[in-house]
Amino acid sequence: MQKWKFALAVACFGLLLGACTKEEPTPTDLQCTGDCLFTVNNVRGTMVRMNCFERFGIEAEDPTTEGRIVIGLPDQLDKRYEEEGKEVTFSAVFRTNQLVPLFPDPDVDPSTLYQIDISTIKE
């Protein structure tokens, strides 16, 4: 095989391999504007079922208060993350919770609930 054909074959293989490599998206710096209270970038959290809202939330440490746990209620969430106890890493904008529970849940402190806009999430 001629050298240029070999070099071309290696280059094509490299391009093909690079096209098949899955890279995780990296979040851009989230902007806290409008009704935003705070943002988080690449934070670990745990999926929790919030029956009183009939949706899943993400439980994580509050970045503004050490040792405080908050629950973010995503406006949109891919079904593959709807599993109790699943650990995720996510970036999101946190806003005041405007959702009304379907029934009162004495185990949930309303001051720990936020609505969130997720920019990235992965297992």
C-alpha cells in the first residue's frame, strides 16, 4: 500500500472514531437573572418522588447554606431519571416554588422546595 493511501486511511479512521466518541456536555456559566435565586453547576443530587406534587425532584445540598438540604422540582425532566434514589449530577437555575401541592405532606418543609430549570443532567 502506498504511503499516502495508508495515511488517508488512518486519518479517515481517526475522524470516524472521533465522531463516535460521546462527550458529555459541559454547562456554560448559568446566568441568574429574573426570578432566579441561585444556580448550581455540576452538583450531585438524588432523585426523590414528591407524591404531593405527582413528580420527581432532585434532593441536594443548598449551595447558599452549608448542611441544608433542598429539593429542586424540575419543570421538565427526562423519564429516564424518574427513579427513586437515582444519583445524578446536574446544573440548574433555582427559582421560588410556585407549585401548589395536591395534598399537604407534613414530612416536607415548604421552605426547602424550589422550582428548577435544568441545563444539564447525567447519571
